[in-house]
Amino acid sequence: MSIISPPRVDDSPVLDASLVRPERRRPRVERLWRGPDSDPAWVRPALLLLLSLTAALYLWDLGASGWANSYYSAAVQAGTKSWKAFFFGSTDASNFVTVDKTPASLWVMELSARVFGVNAWSVLVPQALEGVAAVGILFATVKRWFSPVAALIAGAVFALTPVAALMFRFNNPDALLVLLLVAGAYTMTRALEDGRVRWIVATGVFVGFGFLAKELQAFLVLPAFGIVYLFAGPPQLARRIGHVVLLGLTTLAAGGWWVAVVDLWPASSRPYIGGSQNNSFWNVLFGYNGFGRLTGQESGSVGGAPQGAAGRWGPTGLTRMFNSAFGGQISWLLPAALVLLVAGLAFTANRARTDRTRAALALWGGWLVLTGLAFSLGKGIIHEYYSVALAPAIGAIVGIGVTTFWARRDNRFVRALLGFVIAITAIWAYVLLHRTPTWFPMLRTTLLLCGLGVALVVAISSTIRGRVGVVLAIAAVALGLAAPAAYTLSTVAQPHAGALPTAGPASAARGPGRNGFRLGGNRGFAGARGAPPGGLGAALPGGFNPAPGLGGPAFGGTPPGGGTGAAGGRGGAGGLLNGSDPSAQITALFEKSTGFRWTAAAIGANNAAGYQLASGQPIMAIGGFNGTDPTPTLAQFEQYVRAGEIHYFIAAGGGPGGGGPGGGGAGGASTSSAITQWVEQNFTAQTVGGTTIYDLSPGTVG
């Protein structure tokens, strides 16, 4: 062969195929715990350890919370007895009224309860497993484009966010919502890789089913998904536009089929749509649970914001996620995430259109910013636990940002940036921990000093290599996770119940008027600091005041009928936000009631829930969740009574529409009050186990 002639591509010797030893591929069972062949040996064991610890964290002593949110637990019980109740999300098996949300989260719990029976574990374990799955999917999403270390940091940040540990141990719809949205981010990441239609469709399906978990909140991530794909998707622009249109149509189909069925179903043969003022899901979607959350004008709510007000649910503004109500729930690493997001986007600004680092930061950053702005600026109902929707985005941005910049730590500007991120994380942890000054006071000072020390070393070092670099990296990550991990462990150590749980130690100072309901001790508005913001009590029908010690009978006072407080001692009537706690006597009485469509009727779904869970009998929730839905009318209620369909009426617990002085108000609350007054005027009261009831069976009219 001439020395100037090009070599042949097949110059290598040809071997008999039978003599070629193929590259060893790990057996399938081994791959389960060792991972793909391309991964370092430590990656899969590290992931399994992360998931195992997350499972232990979320499952530990889970049954201590009992029914948790009894409102949803009662609906789960109903769904195990009636497939119609299952489909619509009814609060009782006789299908009087639905919960005020779409029912997908109930479906998961109801399937579990149909298999394992209705109990605290069958209701709560699905949420914990959803949390473990969400952490695993977040890991897989980040690892596709970044290092396993980035994925592990993302998963750990997510799992150790206090509000995440709270909600994945609770039975509100947020657990399923977050899982579905994380799955949607995974499929959108796959779509950004190859532009295949199947990933676009899958993303729409996940977000659409997220709508069936918690309605319009699921759609907050859609603009970020669509815009990122339009800019960074691999196909040509025309195809990208078509794919985004397909994403929207798929989302509407995946979430809209249930809405269409409900809308077309004859109203006379389905339950009343809870949360609506006209028995229409559209009224709930665009009012009480929709745009009203942003404007504060929420028909059927417990009190919206007057024109020009900042909001009755605490101060609004860009700093809301950092305030005393939300800060300890979600914001531990939020400053770091925002700094890394801005720096990362600036760092990648001049890269190719399809650059993955920029696309990933834009995807998760869009999720974080859009959802955070909706929570921060909304004037309507908002609770601290909503912020769990920010946790996956914070975890992903921190994991991606930290590892991306750490790989470029030879640059002094990058080292200064990393030092700044470590420092602000330590300082902000100190601020948040200082809000609970009597809880573990040494922790905040230790973390501050150590964090500032590590930040200084990282910022001023001329080089960070070898073992020193490994030690500094581990120290920085550990210090960043220590404070939220401590809050998370405190959260897990306490049972939670009621409608408004919060994470963190019991001594944590909450936002005014909102706190976690914890079993044991005061089981009403435990630890709340003063009245709700904006005079919420005055805005409620009849002047209902949910603050303890301020005469609010549903929480702090004594309910009519001689009960001992809100879900407190036996016989206590429920209220607007927490379930009733029936005595053994009233439970036994209801268990013996047969031949009635509803064993009893009570004002408000939470009031009804405790009696239903204890007795296993359907309890009519007059007025739905708030007691303000205009159902049933007085005429309808009288007809039910004359037909012998309701056995007992439980005296109101003082919530909206309750009986007694000042009870009443506009809309459904006045309907509830009218029913209460009619019962009091025509039937004889009796007290059973500390609860006042009225026997409505035929022949008992006074």
C-alpha cells in the first residue's frame, strides 16, 4: 500500500463472528440495583438509598394523623360504597353534593380503600408513594441531561422541603397534582430531545390529569412548557408550532372529558356540584376555584377581597413566599434557586437555540416563576401548603445550577457566584430559624457560621481540586439541606389534621389566622396568632370568626348543643375547616339507623364528615364545604323530610349558615340558616353524647 494512499475503512482484521466476544451486559436483575451499564457503579445504589429514605420519611408513623383532612376522607369512604360517588367525588354515598374539587386524587385513595378497607393507612399511603414516585421522576428528568450528582441534589432538595413532606403525608389533592406535573416535565424533556409527537401527547395527558386533581392550578406550568418547546424544540418552527397546539388540545382532552360528562349528565340524577352557586362545574372552575383565586372575587367562598384590598388571606406581593406564613414551608433554597436561575440563563444566553442547559433552566424556571407569581399576587383563597407546587422546580434548578457552575469553578467569577449562593442560603436559613427562637436555637447559629465559612473559602480559593474540592462540595450541600431537613423531621414527628396543615415545629410563628391542625392538645386552630388577615371573620356570613379565643364557636368556643369545641372533646361539632368528633353514643345511634337515604344532615361538609366516618352511614352536607352552597333549598329539604329520607338533623356548629344569632347571610348561607330555623321550630331537640340532634323521622313533627 502506498504511504500516500488513504487507508481503507475496513483495514482492521476480519474475525469470525463466532469468535467475537460481545461486550458484557448486566443481567436484568442486576441492572435493577446497579443501573445502566453506562452509569458509574455508585449511581443506582445512591438513587435507591434516596428513594428508600424518602419512603421512610413519608411513611413513618403515618397513621398518627388519623383521617387527616376528614373532608376528603369522608369522600373516599363514600367512593368505596358507590361508583357514582366515586366518579363525581361525592361527599356521601347517597350522592347529595360533591367535594369542591375535581376528583382524581380521590380516585387513587378510593381504589386503595376498596382493596385494603377504609382506614387512615389506605387513605394516606397513596400520597406517600406519590411523593416517592415524584422524587424518582425528578431524578430521572435531571439525570437525562446532567450528572447523577445534579439529579441526586435535585431529588434531595425536593424530598426534604418541609411542605413536601407535609403534603405527601396528607390527603389533599396537591400530592397527585405535583406527581403529575413532574411527570409532565419529564415527558417535555424527552420532547425537547427528539421532538417526537408521543412525548408531546404524554405531556398533555399528564397536565390534563393534573387538572382533574386540582383544576386550573395545573395549567400554570403550561406556558413555560409551550414557550420552551417553541424556542428550543428540535423540529422546524412550523412543526414546533403544530406540536404546541397539539399539546394544548391533548391537555384539554385529558382534563375535559370528565367536565363534559358532568356537564351533559342530567342534574336530577347526579350530586350537586360542590362549591358552585348554580350547580354547574363551570361556576366552580371560573369562580371559586379559578380566576377568583387571583382576583379575590370568589362566589361561594368564605369571604373574598373587596375592591382595592390586598387580600383577606394575608399580604400579597413578590415577597409573599418569604413571609412568616410561607417562608418556613418552601423558601429555604428559593433565594439560591433564583440566583442560580438568573446566572445560568445569562451564562448560556449566547449558546445554540437547542442548548440543553438553557432549555432545562427555562423549563424549570418558568414553572417556578409563573406558579410563584400566581401564589404571590393572588388575592383570593391561598393556603401555605399550596407552595408544595414550587418544590420540584426549586430542586431541579438548584441541582442543575450548582453542578453546572461547580464544573467551572476555576473561573474566579464562578467561584464568587458559588460563594454568594452558599452565603445567602446560610443567612436565609438563619432568618427562617430565628422565627422559631425557642426551637433548636443552636442550629441557626451553627449553620450560619459554618455556611459563611465555607462560602468564604469557595469564593477566595484560587483553585478547588481533589479531596479538598470534594469535602467543600459535600459540606456546602449538607449545610444547605440541614435547616430544611430539620424542619422536615419536625413536621414528620407531628400528626396533622384539619383543612389547613402547615409544616415545621409546633412553635413556629404562622401567618395571622392560619396554622396547622394537629391532633392532641388543642385540636382547633392550634397556635394561631390573632384573627385572620383583613377581617375575615367579619366577612363571613353571620360574622363567623374562625380564630380561637375570639368567640368563634366553630373553633374556639362551644358549639350549640353542648359540644366541647371544634373537633375537640367527644361530642364536639365540626366547623368550617375541621371535622366533627362524635361521641360513642351518637355514633352508636347513627349506626343503628336503617332505612333512610341519609342517616343525618349537618351544616357544612366538615361537620358532616366526622359523623360519617365514625358511623359509616351517609350524612348530608347541607351547603357543601363552606355551608354556603345553595343546596338544598328549604323546600327541597322539607320534601326530603316528608319522604322519610333523612333521619336526624345535627345542630349547627356555628359555621356559615349555622343556627343561632347572626347565623344567616347571603346565598347558600341563608338557605342553611333557614333550614336550621325550620328544624328548630318544628322538631324537638335532644342531646346525645353532648351533641344536639333532632329526629326528623315521620311522626316526630312538633
